[in-house]
Amino acid sequence: MDAFTAGLLQRIRTTESDLTRARETGDDFLVEVEESELDDLRRLAAEHGVEVGVTHV
């Protein structure tokens, strides 16, 4: 796995974790921010052929 792929997957995992935490604390604004970031990261992964897998976020 190259550095780009590893970094992208790490950012996705971190964002998923941040999204879960935002939901748990009821921070609606942060939920929207993290969902948007996650959408962007998943789009970027798809554009570069990076397999993200299914998440439960």
C-alpha cells in the first residue's frame, strides 16, 4: 500500500470516529461537518480506485 492510500484510509477512519463522537454528544453542527468531510474522502478514494469497504457510521 502506498503512502497516499494509507493516509487516505487513515483520514477516513479518523473522520468516522469523529463523526461517531459528534453524534454521541449531540453536536449537530459537527455531525454535518464530519459527514461532509467523509463524503469528500470517500469520493476521493473512489476517484483513485481505493477500496474503502463498508462502514457502519
